[in-house]
Amino acid sequence: MLILVYLAAMPCQLGLTTPLGKSMYSSNSHDWLCQRTQKRFPQLGNENLPLPAMILAVLLVCFWTLPSAFAQQSASNPEKMGPYLYEPKPNDEAFAKFNPRLAPPPGPLLVKHGDRLAIIGDSITEQKIYSRIIETYLTVCVPQYSITTRQFGWSGERAEGFLRRMDQDCLRFKPTLATLAYGMNDSRYRPFDINNGMWYHDHYGAVVKKLKNAGARVIVGSPGCAGKIAGWVKSRSGTLDEHNLHLCALRDIALQVAKEQNAAFADIFWPMYTQQILAARKYGSEEHPYEIAGQDGIHPGGAGHLLMAYAFLRSMGLDGHVAMISVDLDKNTATASEGHQIIAVNDGMISLNSQRYPFCADGRVDRDDSIRSGMTLVPFHQNLNRFMLHVSGIKTPRARVTWGESSILLSRQELEAGVNLAALFPKNPFNEAFQKVDLAVAKKQAYETNQIKKIFHGKEGKKDLEAAVARTEKERDKLVAAIRNSKTDVKHQLLIEPLE
């Protein structure tokens, strides 16, 4: 009883007030409490209560009224739940066990002029294929942004590994934009368990937070899929389905990390797993299997890396516009969008000078080591590689369009609606110039792996890291200049010949 009285008196000792805004110790407040108590408990009678009894009554009033007040507040402000949406999937037994959470669509433009992009991940990143696709694309397709890129892949790494080395290896270069691709090694090549899911969430989230605190905008990438059990991992366990279900769970956790950290998300797992099934049926055979996750089942070839690059580039919010060339054959005129200049127009022959290239790949469409093959598995040309030609003033049902050494017949309706030259002409006047830039990018990224792994973390770096950084940056600067010098204007011609 004494404890109850003491607790009831605490609001008075702290100077708290009644709903009337008066001290509980005032006579008016005493009267108010008596009235309130008698209203709730009429059996107590109409006489004023002595103070101890009144204090106990206050407790009874609070006990009686507070739960209903909280219930009313909860009812008026219910906790928001959902929505609980899943990715669409084929009606196919191969997908029956998988129910990935619906990923958000690409957001607004994330890149800014002069961005310093860091491409971060494990051995799949260290393969330097998707990272090269991204850097080459940014260099030739959207050069107006003047983005510079560094590749930070490290074989066998998990999120915690990069967390330990990111100050020394990455943040010193002050990235303003970063892509992350962790999860394959984080799955530990075994079936999913909640503790490992929590571990991945916490460490991946810590990486994202640290990058953001350093001033970088972040794209959180999910892991890819597995095509085979990783035979070189001694601690592996479970079936291939169990491993992919684990990777799918980590994909959903990566999505949640992106949501919590207000970062962009790149879904690598679901498009790659989908094509692991569908593309294998479309392009593969018993003699030549089509393996989107690579021959070892973990490290993709060109097609799989194209899917990864596509996911990251789309998450950057890029609109895919590269060129818009409009020709009026009747008036003998032509116009071109920014990055392209019309030099001459003469009876259907349009001469141009271009600073912006389409993304070029002319390999086989049925090979998993082919970047061009990957471009057939996602709407790459539609969403990222639109080099458009619109033709009006055609008097005939069709026309032959020649670009470089290749020609194609198109209907008048197609040309009036607009055709994508990048999709129609895998071999085109930009191939040679594109290849020069791509090779220069490959040389620079190869040096970056050596710079980080063998020098920063080798004897030279351990002896004097800052001196090692200064020396290697001078060498890297030469490779950056080589990329810049390799990119030249491309002069090309389009010939449009009306045909009966």
C-alpha cells in the first residue's frame, strides 16, 4: 500500500499537472481529482476524500482509463503493414520453390557530372567483365557525365572483408557513387539459416552506411545465382536448389538493406536464375550447354556479366538514349540529337560526326561467354542502347538502309515509327572505335587489381602505404589518359534507298 501511495505521489513531486494544467497539490486540483474519482467510482459517495485515499484513487482512475486511451490511439493510428508482393515467375516446375520479393523499378537519375564510381565486390567483380561493361558504357554511351571509375574486386571476399579494408583501399579515393555485389561467398555455400541472414544484413548494411557517410550514393547489388555446387569449397553442404534458395533469401535481405539505407537496389539473382533455366533451353544443347553462371557454376561468362551490368546501369536511372537521327527524304534534310552532328545530306546519304557511341558487341547469340548473347536475354537495346533513326518522306513501300558495310531492308512504316540501329546492326561503323576504348578500360582495371592487392597489401604498402599510393597513382593516371585518348569522334554515313 505504501508503495502504491509513493508511486501515485511521484507525479506531484515532479511538478506534473492535471489535465486542467494545475499542480496536483493545489486545492482546485484536489477537488478535480475527487470529482473525477467519484464520476468513475460513484460507490465512494460524494464526500471529499482524504489525501491518501485520493492518491490511491488516482491510481485506480489511471489503471482504468489509460488502456482504453491507448486502444483508441492505436485504432486511430494503426501500424502500416505491407504490401507483400512477389516477383512474377514462369509457371514452371523449375521456379516452384522460389518466391522472391518484388524489387522496385529503377528510380530517378542517380549519376551526376564528374562522379567517381567505385565498383566493389568479390571474385565475380575481380573477373573484370561486368565492371568493364559498366565503365566502357559510361565512357562512350554517356560521355557527357565525365564519370571516372575504379574497380575494387577481391576474390573470396565477403561483406565483412571489404568493411575491414574500405578505408585504406576505397574511401581514400573519395567515391561519389558505388556499386556493391556481395552475397555469393556470404552464403557460405550451404543452406540458409536465420543467423547467417542476420549476419549478412548487418555487415552489408554497415558497408552501405559507411559509404554513405563518406558522401557516396550507393547501389546495393544482390548476389547472383549458382549453376553448380562450388566443388572447391570444402565446407559446402546441401543441394544446388538449397544453395540457390539461400542466395534468393540473401537477395531479399539485400533489397531490405537498400530500403533501410535509402539506397538503390540492383537485382542480379532473379534475372540470372530465370535465364539459367530459360536461356539454357533456348540456346543450350547436350553437347554445348548454356551456363549463365559460368562453367564452374559461380563465375559467369560474358552473358551473365552483361545481366549484372544491365542491373547496375538501370539502377543508375540512365534513360538509354544515345542518338536520335531524323531524316526527311522529301525535303532532303536531317537533324541529330546532342553528341552528333550532321555534316551533309545528299539524296538519302547522310554523313555524320559522333561523340556518343552505341554499345557494341558482335559475338554469337547462342554462347554463354558472349556479351551479345546476354543482350538478347534482357531488353538492353530498348532500355540502355537506343541509337534511333526516324525517316519521313518515303514514297515507296520499303527502303534499304546501309550503315557501314551492312544493309537491311525495312518497311516504310518501320522507318516512320523509328528503328534502333544499335539493335539492327551488331557490326557497324563504331565497332573499331568502341573496341579501342574497351581494351584501354580493361588495361586500367587490370592495373587496379594489382595496385590494391599486390602493392597496397604487399611489401611496398606495408613499408610505406602513402608512398605506394602516390607512386601507383602516377602509373594509373597514364592508363586513365589512355582511355581518354582512345575515344575519338566517329565519322560515319547512313544511306537510305527507297525500293518498290
